[in-house]
Amino acid sequence: MSFEGERRVARMGLGATVVALILLLWALPHPWEVPTGPSFFPPEGRRAFGHAIRIGAWWGALVNLVLAAVLLVSVPWWLRPVSEGPRVERMRPGARWWISVVALVALAGVARWPLAGGSLWWDEGWSVRRIVVGSFMSEGVPREENRFKATDLRHPLWSYRKPTNHVAYNVSAFGADRTWRRVTKPQPGVFSERVFRLPAFTAGLVGIAAVAALGAAWGAPAAGLGAAAWLVLHPWHHRYGVDGRAYSFVLALMPLVALALTAFLRRPSNRSLLAYAASVALLLWSFPYSILLVATFAATSLLWLFRTRASAAEAWAWSLRFAAAHLLVGMLLLQLLAPNMTQIGEWHYTTPLLRWGGLRELWAGLALGLPFADLGSELGFPSLSDSWGRFLLAVAVLPPVVALGAWRVTRHAAAAPVVLAWLAAAPVSFGVNALVEQQFFVRYGIFLLPLVALLVAFAFETSRGSWRSPGRIGLALLLVALAVAVAPQRRMLLERPYAPLRDVAERLAEERRQAGGRTLAVGFGLGGGMPHIYDPELLHAEDATDLRKFCTQAAAEGLPLFAFYGHPRHNGKRRPEGVALLDDSTRFAPIVELGGIDPEFQYRVLRWTGASCEPLR
């Protein structure tokens, strides 16, 4: 397309955007006409869901109208003539490389399929109940007598009273679930774990292929294969590449963003810029925490453009297009997420903050996909602290290997700015997080995992030699060491569900059948409504007082009483009296203990003995 054609398309697109935003502002209720308006955030308390959508969408459209108008009138300034330069020839992988990538992806898919069909854990269950599928209106009432309230598309798009709604992920899961329902016609409340996790499962496999492609784009196809093999074995990639939340999207989008940015910085073009902008938009929509990561990528890229372009005029021309692309991405996301942002003030919870111990746990996860601290070795859960071999591999071997890989990969001109930006994003993101005391979970650092795998592989990539070269033999030996070190955790990922809530529900349903159809079954300390994801007849107890009420009810009605609980450390701290009551075998006799993939996902099923539940004097 000619330069004048580009300007004409830009003006037409921005003009259409201005008209669409004016129509949207006209069609939406004005904020001062909506209860709790006109302010963007509610003045106090909670704002009705529908009101939050209308007010957020209106203010987002108003801001975007101003930005679109500014971009429209400034088209001659930011859309200048550019030269894409000569095409850069690079080595293309052969057929054996592609076959190897397909084999690695297939191997990962086979290994992850059982976990994809396993029972949900708490965050996934919350998303299923509140966002993706819906919930029964009453607890303790049989399914056939209960009323089920389904969610609609507004919930995954804009319900944000808790950040547990990973918007982009739940939109895709909602689409998968509704498609499955149209085909299979299940009963209300019935859902498929594999369908809910299908976007995550797919994204995890895409992430493996994208890392292999990124290694090839950086000039070392064999290193790309080595990095992909590392991720196939890595417990974090296995776990979060199936988990029904946005972390799987991060694992796919990070190497895709890096691929597009590599192509753009090697030979700037409108096509590579569009690919980069699209992948960045998806990344930010999936994982808003990545905003500082994207800012670091953008700043590094602008510096690189001025360093490598043939003239200052050319550098300015591409830099202005690059900046405009980021502004357009921001406008799109503002319109999508403004209704969500109006609800952020309603968040109320105790946040874990970033401390040195969190950074230690983050490296343990990035290195081996295991915790540093011993959280459950007596139950068979591995950690760095319970094995000298794992500790030395993570602390003494991998850090210098990663450092060597970083030094070697930055010698490739195409890779240098992207790797430097990716590495710099870690201290920027974590430093700002600690400075503002923002919520932090170790898994937030998962955006670094594809890079760590690539740096490990590049540490051994010294040439384009044969598969029997010393470097590649060294990488193969390190892959074997990784496989041995993480074998106990991978065994759990292959054999267990995330958390055995469905198994608990099935066991209690069997107890109900054996008792003639009527029992009391209570989940303790699992959050309101969480116990009856799989069975609406299950009840919920929040504390010891609730447990005593159920003991009294069971005694009065002559019914067997069953109780179950998980998250032993969390509940032991938050609800010590209730846990002590359940762990008293004279009052609650253990029936079975069911395990998940984490020490906190151990569930105990117990039966009340009939003894008094009142406090001992």
C-alpha cells in the first residue's frame, strides 16, 4: 500500500471510530442518570453490576473519543513515510525440526490430558460458579428440586468484584462451555472440566511450539527444540498450562509477543507491527499485571530503533507508528475493561505482599517448578529443601547456566533487545509491586518461564553442529537431570486432580445412597457455595459454631453427619477451633484422605461419631 493509501485508511478508521464512540455515548445512559453515578468509582459501598457496566462503558467511550480525535487530527504527524528496508534472510528449520516440534507438543498433550479432566480447585470452581457456568440457588437441596441460575456473557466480560475473574480466559471458557452445551444438552449445573480447561490446555501447547519457533527466530532452531523439551518436562508449565485461568495464556503469549517484536526490530514493517500490537493487546487483556512488562518492552524497543535505523528521520517515523500502535491498544483495552475498573474499589481481602522469601520461591518455581520451602514432604510432596540434589541443581547449577545463556543469546542481533527487555521487566515489575505494596503471588512471575527455558538451551548452543556436539550432549544431560529432579511432582500431576473436590462429592453421594438417601454432608472452610459445585446437596460451614449447629441438627433429625475440609494450613490459621474439632477422632472419625497436586489441596472426609461437639470444659 502506498503512503497516501496508509494515511487514507488511518483517517477512515479513526473517523469511523469517532462516529461509533459518539453513537455509543448517545445510546448509553448518562452517568448522572444512573444510580451511584456519575463518578467512575462508586462513592461508597457496592454498585449494581448493570450500573457498573453502563458507567464504565460511558466514561471509557468519552476518554477514547478524545484520544481518537487527537489521533485523527495528528495523522500527518505520527504517520510519516517509512522504508521497510531489504528483506533479511534467515535460516529456516527443516522437516526434521518441524516433526520434532509436533512430537514434543503431542507428548505434552498426552501427559496433560488426565489433569485437564480432573476435579477443579478453588479459583477454578469460583470461576465456574460465578462467571462461566452458573450456580444452584439453594444449598442442601437435591439437584432435581433446585433452581439453577446460569451466567451470561456479561459476567466473564465485566464482573470484577474479585480479580479471580481472569477476563480473557473466562470469555474463551464461556464460549467453549456454551458450544459444548448446544451439542450435548446436559442437565442444568452439569459441566465438563475438560471443556472449561480447553482454552488453557490449547494455550499451553501453543506456548511450547511458540518457544521452539522463537529459538529458531533467534538463529538457533536446536536451542528452540531444547527449550520446548525443557517446558514439556517442567512442572510449572504442566500445571499452569492446564489450569483454567489466564496463566496458560501468558505462557503462550509471551513467546508470541517476543516473536512479533523480534520480527519488527529486525526489519520494521506494518505487518510485524500489527502482529506485535495484537499479541500485546491479548497479553494485557489476559494478564493486566503485565502492563509494566509491556512498558519495558516498548521503552527498550524505542531505544533500539534509534540505535539501529539508518537515519534519525527513519527512526522517528517508525517510533511514532510504534507509539501510536500502543495508544490504540490502550484505547481498545480501556473500552473493554472500563466497566471492570469501576469495581476495583470493592475488593476487600488481605493481600500477600512481595518479600525476599517470595523471590526465593519464585526462582524455585522458575527453575524446577517446585517450592523452596518444605510444605509437605511427609505426604510425598517434593521441594528444594528436602533434597540436596534438587537444591544444588536449582541454586548452584542453573543460575550460571542461565547467565551463560543470556550472554550467548544477546550476541544474536535479532534477540538482544527482546532478551534485554524481558530480563529488565522482572526488576521493574517486581520493584514497582513491592514499592506500592500490591498483591503478589509467586505465579505472577510465570511470564519469565519461557525465557528461562530459552536461556538454558542457548547456554549449550555454540554452533550449528551435529546432535552429537558437546553442547547438545550437555543440554541432553541437563534435561535428564531435570526429569529426575521433578519426577515425584510430575507423577502427582499425571495421577492426581488439582484438588479432589469431585472425588469427595462422589464419595459422599455413595454414603448418602447407603444411608437410604438422606444425610447431612458439610464442607468446612471452603468459601460460601464452593462445596456444592459438584453436588447442591452439600452444605457449608464457615466456623466451629456452624459445625456445632449441624451436629445439633443431625442429632435432632437422626441423620448421619459427614464433614470434609481441605486447605489445612490456611484453615488451621483462619479457623483453628473448627479444624481442632474436626481433627478430634472421638468426635469425627476419618473415612478417607484424598490428595491433590499441592499440600493445601489435601481433603479429609470424616463422619460424626455422635459425641458432643460443644467445647470441652
